Amino acid sequence: MSWQIYNIANIPIIAWGPLWDEGLTHGFCDSALSYEPENPVVASSKLVSAFNLTQALSPNQTHSANVVDVNNSKSYNSQDADIIIANRFADAQSQDKTAVFIKTADCVPMILVSKDRIALVHAGWKGLSCGAIEAGLNLLNDPYLCLIGPAAESCCYEVGTEVLDSIGSTASAVKREGRDYLSTSKTAENIVRKFNSFNIRIERLGACTMCSAKFHSYRKTRTTSRNVSFAIVPTPTITTS
């Protein structure tokens, strides 16, 4: 068993089957579940309704290596961050659940997993350059799984030499007719492998958001809509402000 599609409340969810079977509900969604910045509560409400959740939380993404920890912050839903981290298991007996999610439209969505915590990472070329992935990995104790979702791939994503120079040796690019095309997801995989002093299994979906009509792509259509990637975790016991 590997990548699977689960249809929950008419929302197709691409997930790693073994992790789903472990009880960690997670996934990468296509345009059937869109985050719309002009009406941001819609995506949250759909997640809450589909999985009978207490709430759905996402940081204000800024193409950075900033981290928000939902178990140690009183304002996690408004913080500027591109990595969101949470406990996998509740400290108490509460059965309440919360979705944590990130938004992408060509940038790389990643789900990093350890035995006790999970991190979601949003990384475009700026995030790939500034250490967003490393920041997520550093916060996990012995991460064992890295899932890389749909993103802009080298079949479509033309970049300048300044982007490749900024990313450095981990950039995965091909040259066609004198132009450079970047695979953001393969680059993300290279960063994890370079960082990896642990035994991390890496699973890369390889779907291109610019090729596929299923996903939102900013570079293709200049859309403001975003694809949602999420994980469901115990509701934090702290009170939001």
C-alpha cells in the first residue's frame, strides 16, 4: 500500500496509506477543497464538518522559516509562519480534534512525522533557500517519514539562475533550450536527504500543479485560490487569544 485517495464528504484526499492506517488522518487536497483568501473560513468550515472537528488552524504564510507550535502558542492562528507543528497525541483524555493546515499553489507542501509530533511545511523557492524544511525537521525527535505533495515540477517551472544560486547544490533542475526548469518537490527531497542523519522514509507524490487541472497553480493562472494540505491532531488545551 502506498499513496491512496480517500473520498471524505466529497473531498478527494491524497494520503499515504500506511500513515492513515496508523490513525493519523492527513492529506493533500485538490481544488475540491480550496482556500480562498477573500473568504478564508470556507476551507476551515469544510474540514471541521467533514471530520467533526473542534476547529481548523493555519498560520499566516510569508515564505519564511518561521515556526508556530500549536501546543505552545496562544495566537497560533494569526502568527506569521510557514511551518506548523503539533503533538500527535493528547495529554489528557479529551477526544476533541483539530485540523492544522497549510496553503499552496505551486509551492511544496510537506508533512513531516515523528512518533510524537507532526510538522507541516510550506516551501516555495524562497522557503527552499532559507531553511524552512530544516527548521521543521529540527523540531521533531527522530522523524521517520516525509511526505511531499503536489508542487511545480521541472516539466513546467522555468526559473532564473538567481533562484538556482539561492537554493544551491540541492536544486533539482533540468535545462531545455538554454532555460532552467526546477522541480520544487525533488529539491525538497534533496534537502531532506542532505539533512538526514535519521532514517527518514521519503515519499514524493510527483504531481505537477502547473500541468494538472486538478490543482490550483499561481504561475499558470495567477489564481489567488490555494490547495490545502492538512493533518488532524488533538485539540490543544491552551486557550487562544
